[in-house]
Amino acid sequence: MFCLLLHQLKTGLDQESRLLFDMFNSMSDGVIITNDNSLVTFMNHSAEALTRCTVQKALGKHLGEFFKTNVKATGEDKGKRASIITKDRRKSFIDLSSTTIRDETGKSLGAVLVLREVFNFEQWMNKPQKFVSDAKMGGKSIKLMVASPYALIKEVIEGMLEYQTDIEVVAHASSCSEIIPVLGQKKPDVLFLDTEIASFNVVEMLKLIREKSAVTKILLFFHSLDEELVLNGLHLGVRGYMAYESSIELLLKAARALSRDEFWMDVNVMSKILNHLLPLGKFNPALKNKLTKKEKEIVQFVLEGLSNKQISDKLFVSENTVKNHLAKIFSKLQVSNRLDLVLSLSSRC
């Protein structure tokens, strides 16, 4: 339960992050936030309108790919202060970077502030906004059913979904006898199934679920990983797997992935299953040759089941640098996630 307790401790900080996120979104001037590598992590509505660049295109990209800045230095004695021209043409100085947005005639349309991130807004950016890619299925919320014997898990999941407009909990079950009747009544899109809900044959339960609601995607939650159960689950159409050690925030990403009819397998599960299924270190040579030496090294770490943080520690680089390398690897090999990456490099592909 460590990850659940950690989530509760983070609540206070998350609330501050949320307030700041909402404040930036309400500003009439544009706000763009980047990480230490100048990769865009946030854009508000005004920044989209002024730059004519959608947040979907900008997120994760280098600032220079989308925006031509015109920040005039105001003297070395003033440090990093920059000149900013607001919409009413008032000129002032700030201790941050800024970009004046002009039309084809040179007329000032407004200003965009470019800030270095202090809070991580990723969890709020994942919340569907008008400027964020909508994760809803056909405009409807993803209906989630939570089946777990632990009240804390249910409470934490509901707390996580408080600000998520695209996912809603429509039903609970605390015992295996409740699952099938509730499933038939509520017909959820995604079922979060805790394998410790009771002493029952999980495989038989999965078969019953498939018979009762074939359209419901199942996300299995393991307290102790059972490789045989994962393999049986794959044969029975289970598309999502989470381990006890995983952060509970991954549930949101998993539910969205399953609603798009994608597979979800977190790194803790994937590393053990791939070691069972695939010959470690044997790559498809044609695909492997597309990668640089550093990228091959990172792929090897992925095969071993290391997280981005663990890889960054081994390579003595930042976690953002690892994410950037992985993004390039995904692009080169035309895959979208770690599981697809490993399968594409496998000699069995």
C-alpha cells in the first residue's frame, strides 16, 4: 500500500499545483512552460491562440521548433530581465523570458511568457480540457468499475478521478459474488480487477466476465505477480496489467489506453513477462541498426525492466533526458510505448 499512502501525502502539493494550473489557464496573456531541456510541458488557451499552435503539437517538443522569440536584452546589469509588450501596448520588464507575438505587418498581438517549470503539471494536462486531446469515447466518459476488497484502494481511485472529466467510477464490488451482477447492470467500459478480491479462481472469473460483458476491458491489479495468470489472461483477452509496486496514477493512463482498445502493461509486469517470453538481448538486426549506441543502451535497460528514473541513475543523466531518448527511439521504430518497442525489436517479430 506504499504507493497509496504516498499519494495521500502528495495531495497537499497537488492542490497547490492545481491552483497554479488554473491561474495560468485564466490569464489573458499566453503562458508556456518548459522543462530544463526547453521542451514544452504546458500551454494555456491564450498561448494557443497567439502562436496558432495547438498544445497537442507543442507538448514534448523543443520551444524553438514552434516559436520564434524576440526577447530584447535589457543590459547585463539587469540579469535575465526581458522587455514585454502587453496587448494594450504597455511596456514593462520581468525577470523571466517573454515573446512578443506579431502579425504579418509587425503589429503586436500580445505577449507569451516562457517560464521554467516548478510544478509538474502533467497530471492536470492529462485532464481533458478544450485545448487537450479529448480521451472520451465518442464524447462519453469512460465508465470504470472498481472491484477490490480494500476500501483504501477505492477511496484513492475516486480521489484521483475528482478532476478527471473523462473517467467516472460507475460501480464498486468488494467480493467476487458482486462482480457479475453489477457488471451486467452497469456495463462498464473498464473493470479494475484486484486479484485479491477474494479466494477465487481468477481464470474462471475472467471467463465469466467475458461471457457477461465482452466489451468490458479488464485491468488486472496484482499484489504478487503471477506470470501464469498474466499469460492465461492474455489468451482470455485481458488487455491491462498493473503491479502492486506501481504508482496508482498509472491507473488513469491505463484506463484511457484500454478505452482506445490498446494494451497496457506497466514496467514491473512487462519486465518479468518479457523475460519469460523473449530471449533477452536478441534484436531484429534491421531495426537495431536504426538506433545510435546510446539508444541501444537505453533499449537494453528497457528490456531489463528498468524505469526511466533507474535508467537515468545508471547513465548519470536527468530523467527528462531519458524520456527524450525514448521519444526518439519510439519515433524511429514507429512504436508508441515500451511494450511495442520490445516486441518490435524481438527476433520473433
